[in-house]
Amino acid sequence: MKRIAVLVSGGGSNLQALLNAAQNGQLPHGQIALVVASKPGVFALERAQKAGVPATVVARKSFANTAAFDAALLEELQKENIDIVVLAGFLSIIGPAVLAAYPGKIVNVHPSLIPAFCGDGFYGLKVHEAALARGVKLTGATVHLVNEITDGGKILLQKAVEIKPDDTPETLQKRVMEEAEWQLLPKAVAMLCAGEM
Ligand code: GRF
């Protein structure tokens, strides 16, 4: 049984998709053992509490620099014997210490079809604003391994979502979450726990 940590920074809808998947028996080889928030008071922490999952805050801004944050995050993960790390709307950078401790074991969900609309500065609604501004007909979500390059790791799963003529960034974000992110992330995590990728 692999022990999974989910790292969050906001609403936690992707965390909720994972919690629901676990509840529905879709993560047979994994257990969501820890939620780590990069700042206090985010709704994702309420979701963890409701699900009875231990949670902690490792606030980036309470550390002098990235290296100290990286060390503190690693300490939390190792304390809980974590095997797999899932970034679910996590907005802080994963440093070299955590990356080195979890080779091929850290996944991220990004709300576009990488390599489009990704990299530094492309997160949350900004991704969908860029897709609408470019006028693409298809967007979607990508689950990828995390390395030292923002959104640069091996692509594991992708799913396309059609853009509608009257879409706003908000309506598009919602559809990409519902039709792609919340489907792909649990599937990728289940495969990673089963050693299938
Ligand atoms: C999602 O759009 C996700 O793709 C991106 O950040 C957002 C997080 O949303 N990485 P939530 O906190 O999971 O609701």
C-alpha cells in the first residue's frame, strides 16, 4: 500500500477528486496519508479534515529561502513515510531535496495540453485566459511527472476538452476540471501506486 501526500494551495477540488476516488475503491494500492498546504486557511484543508486525513501547513513565506522550505517539506514527507507526492494546485516550487528523494514519484496536474500554455506564470485562470486569447479550439489537462523544469517532466496522461464560443476563463476552467483534471489525476495516481508508470 503506497502512502500518498497531496500538496495543495487553494480550493482543493483535485484533492477532493482523489479523496472521492479513494472512497470509491479506485485507489486500491494507495492511501492518502497526508495533505500539505503551502499556506494556512485554504479550503483544501477543510476537505482533508472532513475526510479524516491528517493535514499540515508548510508555508513557503515562513522560510527564509527555498532551500529551507525544501528541507521542511521533505522532513514532513519523510516523517509520514510518504511514497508518492501529488501536486494538486500546489503553487510553490518543489526544490532539489524533495525532487531527489522522490525520483519518478511526484506528479502534477496542469490545466492545459502541455506544451501549450505552461511554464512559469501559467497557473490557475491565467492558463485559460491564454487559451481563449490564442483562440485554440481544444484545450484540456495534463498529468506529468515533476522535475526541476516548471511543467517540464514526462507526460503521463492527457485529455482534450473543447472550447465553446461563449466560454469565459471561469466556465472553461470549470469544464477542464470536471471533464479532464478530476478524471486524469486519480487515474494517474492509481497507476503510479500500482507501479504501472
Ligand atoms: C487547478 O486548475 C489545477 O489544474 C491547477 O491549479 C488549480 C487547482 O485547483 N494546478 P484545486 O485547488 O485543485 O481546486
